[in-house]
Amino acid sequence: MGDSRLPTSYMTPGTSSFADFLGVEAPDLLPSRRAVPTGDAGDLAPHGTTIVAATFDGGVVMAGDRRATMGNIIAQRDIQKVFPADEFSVVGIAGTAGLAVEMVRLFQTELEHYEKIEGTTLSMDGKANRLSALIRANLGLAMQGLAVVPLFAGYDVAADHGRIFSYDVTGGRYEETAFHSVGSGSLFARGSLKKLYREDLDEEGTVTAVVQALYDAADDDSATGGPDLTRRIFPVVHVITADGGRRMPDAEVSAIADRMIASRMQRPDGPAAPLT
């Protein structure tokens, strides 16, 4: 039975893409359709910085630091940059924080809408492609300095292993092997993981490796925040396995960070990797 208060299109099954539906019925609600004055607005909004992800036998881990910057100012010390996309995937944000959070919410709605319309979840490649389309739609804002460059990861139920996808500002999608990082401290984080990552790491070892990588990034990049011991602010860490995704409790992350910092009191540059 129809509802006279709603247009017919709202009650008729149509596209499985919520963003496409919104583009037809209310395009002004899409972030990419809003008019923005000309010029570079990059320094006017807080930016999220470093996200790290790594796979292990049985799943994938993603972690993000907690600092947002606005030029040379720390805009926020405890921002959340890693969010669950659905039960088996997670997305981390780097770039313009406000637009990135809005894009994540739209992406979450996209996946939920598809599942309700089709009666099944999107494949891992399908999810990665949907996120790519949302990033591509933001290209106009990216050209004005408001870029969003997320990192996407999850457990592929069909393939039975964790997967990681990176993107560029045009929506280009690239599958990464073993580990990856995005954001201002990504070069330092990836350099750290090149020495710390091993294929035989278990879940706890992988979490420790990504937290170490974030610490190394914060050591060399002023826009990346390391563990804040006085305020007890630690990275947000998500673990996704065949059982689904979960955010690690702050108590578990802080225990790992405390052990890491204690060991760095003896060797500030972190654990030494073997030469061969």
C-alpha cells in the first residue's frame, strides 16, 4: 500500500546505489554537488593524517592516529579516522576531515542500501568500486584543495583472506599487498613496516607492527600524532576476520603502546630488523 506523503519513486524498487538514487531525487544533498567558491580552501579545514593497514593470516588490521591539523595548528587531538564500513570491512580517512567523514557516512549508507535492496552484501571488489565512485565525484572539490584519500580494507569472505585497497584523488583503485599507508606520514609508516612486517605475524603481532609504524610516522611527521600518554589518547585500531570486524578496546591498545614506549626508552628508533 502506497504512502501519499512520498513520491512514487520513493516506493518503487530501483537502483541499488543510494548515491545514484540521491543524485536523482535530491542532488543538492550530495557533497560533490554543492557549490564552492573558487580558490584554494585547503588550509581552511582540518585535515586527517596517517592511516596504516596490514594483513595477517586470517584477517586484516587498520589503525589511524588521532591528530587533525589545520595548517601548522593542531585542530583536534582525538579525532577518529577509522570507521567500520559494514560487518566485514573498514575505511580510514586522510585528507579534509569534514568531507571525509561525510563520505564515509554516505559509503556506509550505500552498502546498507544495497544489502536491503538486493538481499545480499556486495562483494569485496564491489565495495571497493563503490568507494572509488564516491571519491571520483569529489574531484571538483579536490581541485580546490579539499581532497579526500581513504584507505579501504576488509575480510573477503569468498577469497578467505584480508585485502587492502588504496585510492588516488581521481578515484583510481589499487589493491595493495601485505600492508599500506596513506596520509602525510605514510612514507615513514611504510618505511617502518618494510622492516617490521612479516607474513607469519599473528593478530597481536600485526597490531603491534602498525602501532610501531604510526609511532615512527609521528616521530618524523609533525601532522601525525603519536600516543599521548598524559591524556591517554591512543590510535584507533580495527581488526577484521572471518568472524567480522571489531574495534580494539582502548585498554588493549594502550597496553601495546605502553610496552612499545617502554622498549623505546632503551632504543628510541624502535626494534632493529635483521640485515638478512
